[in-house]
Amino acid sequence: LRGKRQGMGLLKLSNGDVYRGEFFEGLFAGLGTYTFACGDVYHGNFLKGKRHGKGVIRFANGSSYKGDWVKGYRTGTGVFTDKKGNRWWGSTFFRGKLDGKGQFAGKEGESYVGEYRMGERDGLGTYVFANGDEYEGGWKRDEMAGRGTYVFKALRERYTGQFLHRLRHGRGKYEFNDGAVYDGDFEYDRRHGKGKYV
């Protein structure tokens, strides 16, 4: 192992990055802290020169991630918090993005529990808005899509039916707070086409 770094050490790279921690056969291995020239700081485990295992990274913009890493990527179980205090967590991070079941809690009180695909709400999930409204149903590329139910808390009204690009679009049923019900077609959030009141 002559000429290769072993044990604890400090390495300053030509690009301004700094690593302080354990080395094995010349590579980052074990516990260490890597400070990027841009101000991001990672503290945690390394394997064969890459972030691997448990670790925390605090970005210069104020956001952070704490959890699992695989071969340099945020992969596995973790919690990401942005600079505003919004949090995403789950057991399905893949290369830095939620991909599978996950949860979100917003600083203003909004929340989401459901499926993600590469960081976007996609699949089935329930979203509670800051004003108390609630949507449960399908999502596509971070927008309400497919079949779902939207409850207007303040109005005490409910819509169940098809959505497209966050809007009521297609067949659906709207229940008013006076007991009236419209069952019919919607187009871009408005009643349109065939329908009836009951």
C-alpha cells in the first residue's frame, strides 16, 4: 500500500473542495466530512471514494438531506428539507428523488401522502391544502389527474370524478352544500355538455 493514503487525513483538492476523514487504499472510506467549494457540506460514511451509507448534506442555499446514500447518490430512506422548511420523506429515494411511496409536510400546513415518480406526485395520493381543502385520487407529473375526490372545506362541497391538469375535466358529480347534486360532464373546471341536477 506504499504511496496510498491510509487512516485519518486531510485532503485539499485543486478545485477548492476539502475532505477530512478516513482513507483506505487512497480513497475516502469510513467516516468523513467533505466540504465543497460552493459551500455545501457532507458528513457521513464513504466507500471507495463515494458517499455511501448514512450521511447528512447541508446545502449552501439552506436546504438539507439526511439519510441513506448509495454510490454517491441519495438512495434509500431519507428526509429532504428545503430552505423554506418544507419537508419530504420516505423509504424510496432514488438518485436524490422520491420514487415510490413518500410524504410531504409544508411550512404553511399543507401535506401529501402517496406515490411519487422521480420526485413528482404520480400515482395515488392524498393532498391537504393550506386552506383545509383535501384531494384524494390520481396524480400525474405533480398534477391532479384521473379519478379523484376534491373536498372544499369552507364551502362544505365535494366533487368526485375525472381530473386533467389539476382541473375538473370529464365525467363527475358535484355535491353542493344545500343538498343539490350535479351529475354530468365538466370541461376545464366548468360544467359543460351533458348533465343533470338531482
